[in-house]
Amino acid sequence: MKKHLLLVLLFTIGLSVSVSAQDKDENDEMQYLFQNDVRVNGFGGATVSFGQVENEFAVFTGGGGAVLLNQKFFIGGFGEGLATQHKRDEIRIEGVDYNDVYTSFGYGGLWTGYIHEPNKLIHLTASLKIAGGALTITDSFEDLYDELYDDVVFVAIPEVGVQLNVLPWMRIGLDAGFRHVGSVDNTRNQIDQSYVFSASDYSGLHTTLSFMFGGFR
């Protein structure tokens, strides 16, 4: 009888140790930020943006691309540059006179955002673009590499918009936001003491039309 009781006791202890070890193994499993399966796609395309530069209507052209997670979150990069002519007259910088010159403006950097209910034909989006760029004085609109003076600046563009699912691999988007330009230096035009570049001349409402191609399903 005692022998049977001893065997039952040993079996019970062994079972308890086994269950405890199993629970410990389950609790020690590797944990991740995304526990479930994550669908990874990508997209890229062209953009045309509209706003104001130096109190004139301005057009920017560019493009971007990003990694798309679960069709909702994306992170990638973008870039765009000024496509319209903005002529400057009578600028004197450090004793040097510049006449009949042009403003060039380009920037690029991080692009991240969220897509709400992407399965719907028309859906909402929100994004943020953070970039570094340069404002440049050139003596020819056709040759933007002939730089006479430049200033490195910071650019941030928060946007909200709508997207249209055209095809499983194509979307058209329309976004509206505000282009903030910062870190502009305080160099002055020695002719009239106005700033060569003023942040207010390049900050303002910013509207973007985008044509994106990629894995949207």
C-alpha cells in the first residue's frame, strides 16, 4: 500500500514539474511589437505641389516612395523642387551685385503617414514630411547648378488628404497642408537692407497631387 502511495506521489510531483516548465516556456516566448502577421508592401510615384514663393504662385515637382505596413502605415522618403521661375532684381551680398537672377528651392527627406480604411474607394490620409533643403540664388533658370548664393534650411510639411483607389496597383491622392521653412539665415540685401531670404516668403499653404504605384492589396 505504501509502495502504491509513493508511486502516486512521485507521479503527481513529476506532472506538476512538467506543467510548470511548460508554462514557463510559454511565458518566456519572444515578444514583438507586431505579434500578428505583418503585410509588407511598397509604393512610389510622382508628385506635383502648389503654393507660394516670394508672394507668387509656385509649382513644385518631385516624387517619393515608402514601405507600406498592413496597408495603413508607411515610412519612406521624398523630394521636390521648385519648377516655376521667380526672378530677383538688384541684390547686393557682401559687396557683390546680382541682377536678373532667380530663386531655386529644393528639399528632401523623411515621409511617414497613416491611411484610414484603405479598402474603401475614397479614403482619408495623414502624413508628415521632414526634410533638409536649400534656397539658392542662380544667374540662370535653365542652369540651376550655377549657384551664386545659397542657404541651407529646414522644411516640415504636415498634411491631410484623400486618396482614390484607381487600380489595385495605382492610387491618386490630393493633400493639403502647411509648408514650414525654418533655419533661414539673416543675411541682408545691402541695397535696401531687406533679407535675402525670409522664412515667410517660403512658408505657407501647400497642396499636393500625387500619382502612386505599388502593392495596394
